[in-house]
Amino acid sequence: MCRLFPPSKFHVIHGGSDPNGDHRGSTIFMGHSGVCHDNFLDLPVPLSAMGYAYGDDSIFVCGGTSDTAGGEQDQCYRWRFDTFPRVWLPLPAMMYRQMMFPMYYQDGALYAAGGISDDSSIIPEMNRLILGDSSWTKGASYGSSGFYAQCGILHQSQIYSIGGSSNTITYSLSIYIYDIMNDDWRISPFILPRGLRHMACSIVLGNGEWIPDIFLLAGGEMGSGEYSNKVYSMDPSSNGEVLEMLELSMTVAKFGPQNSFATFAGDNVFLAVGFGNNSYQTEFVLQWNRWNPSFEPFNNDLPGRQLPGNAMIPLRHVPICESQSRMWKLIVNHVKPTRFPIGGWNENMNDDQNSIYSHFQMLEEFRCEGRFHFRLIYPELGTYNEWYQTNDPSLQSNGSATDFIGVALGMPLGFNGLVHNNRDALTIGDSNSTYPHWFSVGRIKTDSLTGEFPGPPNVFVSVVQLFVKDDCIIALPELLK
């Protein structure tokens, strides 16, 4: 039996189309933890076949086609998880109205490989947007004319363009590799067993030692009305062949151009089969791991979508999708409009669902190797800060958090841990004079007519929770539940 690891990331399926048209909404899939019903921001317009990438604590959406917004698009947007309120921010428009292309983020830049434009011209090059620049620029061309409906994988600063259609080949066997550092393409020694487009693909990371990274490919369109049920693998560190691994119980196609598989720790991989052989819609999810040579049905909880945006995203951006394991202990729960009293360090200690709950008297029990491991959560914002510090924020100190180390900071601006206050709040963020009262925990002062508390800078919130974790305890499996 494989070990089930608590997920540190989730897989998002955003937009896409079904027989009712293009969509704006999303589904969050968390592997063995199931589907999270928290809502992402809807896309700016209903979209399918768009470029979709995650990086720099942001989601990027570019191009695509929309049945309600005039067909092919050239607009680009960015959603920053670390900026509130959360909105889609416009980026420079693409050079073409285009769709059916993979897009990637690396080191402050977006890369869009090929695609097809609104006049049915195939885009022959890799286009790049350096974030902060006012426009996209053209990079190197590849193949005879470029490709669309190909599958793409970013691996070690190289972008693999797999299969797809060109001006001369409807179903390509070829795999091209783009070198980001040198802006050039080369033909790969890998060749697909047969021509494919609209297949699923993702990278499954190894351990850097004896288990290699592998690329997984599945399904795809291979002819007019013909769809594949094959699953293939390739090892990018070798010059070997693309190996057929197994057959699925159904033919599948019309996947997004990258990150079609949901890949989690512990070698657990899921294929979110959103669309079948162009005549039916399926909601099945199939599961695979390296030690089990088959994809087995897992559940059917996902909505069927053609050509959605997909990405693996750190769970810290939407922590309310994760139930806190029993290893995390609640220290403060505060719900508006109630207020704590001065000195309210231990209120309603037997009722952690109370709108003013605090239990600082047990905090010292969770000090491990001299420091505390905290997690400050704002459920309605869908994010948290997780960090280490050595000072107890319920005790008077010199006014600054000591030995602060950020672990996962969904709200990094002006945050350096928690310090004692007991005037405006029990404890507040060590955020210096620039952000004097933000990150309040256990608010005492009334700041708004409707009772919200100061959260991250310039944002007022309705609920705040502070957790602590004992890193010295031995993690028994039942504690992870």
C-alpha cells in the first residue's frame, strides 16, 4: 500500500468548455483529499484554449477563445495571491489573437509557444513577455511553421513542445526543445509513436537521486474522429524512446496544453479526464503511481471541460481548502464583531468555536528547539503566513520579534512575526511604523462600524485564527488527519 501524504499543492482546472459553452469558473482538486469547493476568482471572461501558467505567487492567463467575448483573445491578466483585494490585473496584450498554445513562467518572464491566430495562421515562434515591460517580443521560430494544439512541459530551463499541428502536418510525431537561456530551438531525438494533438502531459518529479524525473503523456487526437487511449512516458535525461506504458479504459482528448495531470508527493498522480472521444463528456479521475503499472478509477467528482487552464499551485494560497491537522493547535479564534478584553490571553479555553477564544497559557508547551512554529490564517482571504520566531508574543519584549524565519508567507508585505501589544490587540504584526496595526490577533480596539479587524496591510477581515505546531512531536499517521 502506498503512503498517503498530506498535499502541499492542489491542481486547478480553470475555465474550459463543455456542451453549454465556455466557462469562467474553476475546480480545485487535492488528490486523496478530494475536491475543495472554495472558489477561485472567476476568469475575466469565459475562456478555453488559453495560455495558463503559475509562478511568482501569481496565476497568468493569456489569449484563448471565448464564445461570449468575440472569439480569439489577445488579452493577458495576472492574479497576484500576495496582493489584496484579489483581482485580475491587466498585462500587455499578446502580439496575436491566439489560442491552443502552452504558456510558461520562469524567472520573471512569460513564454508562449506557437498557437493559432484568429485568421487561422499558425504562430511560428516563441513569444516572450518580461514582466514590467510594455509589450511582448518575438523569439526564435521552430519547425517549418510552428505548431498549435501541442502539449508542453518546462524542465530545467528547457521547454518541450510535443506533437501538435502545423501547416504541413496535422498530427505531428515531433518533439522540439526550446532553450530559454539561448533563445533557440532544436529537434529532439524523441519521437512520438504516432502523431498526436490535444493530449495530456505533465512532469512527474523524481527524488534527484535514483528515481528520475519523467514526462507522462496520455490520450490525444490522432486522426479525424480517432482518439487515443495510450499512456506514454519519456525520461528527459536520456536520448531514449518514448515508451508505451499502458492503455486507458477509454479514449480521451481535448486536454489543456500543459499540467493535465495532477501530480502530488509520494508518487501519486491523477489524470483529470475532462473530455472523452469528442462524443461524450466524462468526469472520471484516474489514479497512478510509479509502483502500480495501471491507471485505476479514483472518483468522478470533477466537471468535464475541454481545453481548460491547469496548474499545480501551493496550498498556502488557498489554505481553507486544507483542514488543519491535529498537529496544529488553535491558539486564537476571533470572529467579528466581538472584541477581546485587555489581558484576554485565555478566554473560553474549553470552546475553540467561540467567537473570542484564546489559549496562550499552553503556548510554551509547543516551543521546540527554542522556537515557535506559527500559522496565521485569514479564511476569507484564502491565504496564510507560516513562520518561526523565538519570542512568546503574549509576553512583554523589546518590541520586536526575535529570530523570525518565514516558511510560507502568503502575505509577506510588512510581516516579520508577532509581538506583544495588549492595548489595541493582544498581539500585532512586527511590521514597524510603516504598517502600525496590521496583522492584529485578538483585536481589542474597535476599528470599523461593522466590526472587522486589521488584517494584512490596508485590508480589514472578519475572521482571524492563530495556530501553533509542535515540531518536536513524532508525527503518528493519525495526527496527520
